[in-house]
Amino acid sequence: ECKNGLDDLAHSIVAVGWGVDEKSGEEYILAANSWSVMWGEQGLVRFQSKGNICGFATVPVLPHVQKV
């Protein structure tokens, strides 16, 4: 069970892609976790794209890349 409230979040992860599960047809967001490549799918985890599962969309942060 994952919660999605602001005070429930424990760490940050990085969205690295998205796709559609071949068996269920459900869309997912692919995220990299900082724990290790031994966790999940070689360090990656799939989140259902709808429903803010585990607070994935509670506090999104977008990088701003500045040319130097």
C-alpha cells in the first residue's frame, strides 16, 4: 500500500519513460529508483499512469536546463 499525501513521501525518483503493459493494456510510467539495480526491474519500477499511485504526481519537479 502506498500513500500519496505530501507528508507521506519518503524520497524522490526520476521518471525515465512510459509505455503500455503488453498483458493488461494499462499505461505506465517507468521510473528510476536510487536504491540499486538489484531492486525492481534492474533499478526501474513501473507506476500505473493514472491515480497518482504512491504519490508519483504529488510534487512533480521539472528540471530547468540552462545553457552556459
